[in-house]
Amino acid sequence: MKILSYRALAAMMFVASSQFMATSGFAAEFNDHAALAGMKEVKVAFDITTGDAKALLNRLKIIDETRRSLIQQGVTPHFLLAFRGPATKLIQTDPSKIKPKDRPVAAQIAAELKAMSGAPGVDGLQQCSVAVREQHTQAKNVDPGVTVVGNAWISLMAYENRGYAYIAP
């Protein structure tokens, strides 16, 4: 009887993990083993500038999917997300600075940022203070999970010099 229970439990776990993989965007028949061969960790600095709310939300979801996929494949991610330019308006809390049509999506962006800010493999979320000034927003209104830095270009330069790859999605 115990063997049957263990087998049933194993089958349920397999079905549940398969459903997670299917719903989370991972395709079981594809992997990155060749590219990741011998790697224990990856470091990436993402330079995020889009002011299109739907595009920003999509990019954040794909970055998070990438983070989860690396972990699943046994590689530790170290991701830094730097926000600047028009993206600045979409990661702050003052609705008057967000286009009315983008406000529902901005709420989804805030939820994604909250989830990512404490996720394993996310070293930091940063907002450029130069962009805050140029986009006419205020540092006090930046999403609470995001750290305001002096200049995102300087931050990105520093992280690249520490071995982080640069990606501008």
C-alpha cells in the first residue's frame, strides 16, 4: 500500500511540475545546456528604457522567465535591472504622470516589480535620478522596491566592469 502511495505522490508531483512548466512559459523539449555548459552563474545588467506600458510588462515577464529558467537549469542568475528614460514614468506611484490608458498595465508592472525585488537572482532594481529629473517625476514616487541611483549610465558602466553582461531589451 505504501508503494502505491509513493507512486501516486510521484505521479501527482510530475503532473503538477509539468503543468507549471507549461503555464510558466518553459518548453520542456528545449534547453540551453550547450550555451550554459560549465557555467555556475551568469551576471546581467538590463538597461530598460521603454515607455510603452505593455512592452515594459512583457519585458519584465520575459526577464523573470529567463531568471527562473536559469535556476531550473542549475545556473545562478545575478540580474540588475536599470530603469531610465520613458520607463521612469511607468515605475513610479503618481498616477498623474502615467497616461490614463497605461494605468491598469502600470499596476501590473508594479506587481511584477514587487515579485522580482525579492526574488532569488535579482541583485537589484535601479531607477536613474537623471531620468527622474528629465521625465518630470519625483524620486519619492519611485516604486518602493526600486532604488534610485545617481546616474544609471554610471551604474551600468560599473556593473559591466564587474563582469555583468549588458542587455538592452
